[in-house]
Amino acid sequence: MGASPDEGPGADEASVRTTNHVDVALPRERVVDLYTCQELLPSWSPGLISFEQVGEGVFRQRYVVMGREIDERLTVVALDLPRRLHTRADSGGGLTRDSEVTFDALDEATTRVVVHNRFSGDPIAHLVPEDLHGYTQRFLEVFQAFAEGREGADPRG
């Protein structure tokens, strides 16, 4: 499971890139339904305080991560389900996170969820890539346990 912080092309002083993944023992459509269902976010999103839609493809989310409360605007940049989802999060303090989530069917009953994050902006100098990677990996592992624990349940509740 997982990977390490990326150190290849594009990883520079102005940005930090991480790549994480988990293999979920469910078919891709089921995984996508669970991952994208807003009503279920509080059940599996660690530290989530609130998540609300404020426009077409635009959300406000508040959560606690690594001891800090984050209030950010999340914009859906690209939506190509069931294959991928690309979002951009802006926390207002100059930090931006671009996230591409892909859902790869490994077989009929297993889906690999891969998250590619790119953190950029002035505050990036104060962030530790290993911490960002570790948080994202824990986030995915909580989702994996949640999703596999709901097998057979209605994806909308």
C-alpha cells in the first residue's frame, strides 16, 4: 500500500508532490459511489468538520489536519467518473492543493484508488513531504476500511 513522496520531475522548491494508493476489495463502480457520496464523507473522512456545496462544482470544506484547522474552497476541475476526479483546493493563505484521484479496476472485485497531490504556494516551505504523504495514506486507509466494511450496503446510505 501507498508510495513515498515524489522526488521526480516537477518536485521543486515551489511545490511538493505526493502519490498514495490503496487497493479496495470492491468493484470500481462501488468504490466510486462510496468515495463521491457527499452524505457519507463524515463516516470516513478523518478530521472533517463540514462540507457544503457553494456553487456548481464548488465546495467549502473545513477539517482538522496535523493539529491545524483548515478552511478551504474545493473546486472540481475535471470529472471523468468512474475513471478519475481532479480537484483544486485553496485554503486562502497562499497554499493550493491539486489532487487527481484515479479509480483503476485491477479485476472485477478490486479497485486501486490512487491520489496524486501537488501542494504549492508560499507556505510549502513549512510543510514536510513525509507528513503530507503520511496523512494522505491514513486518509485512504480509513476510506478503504470504511468501503470494505459496507460491502453489500446501498452506496447512498
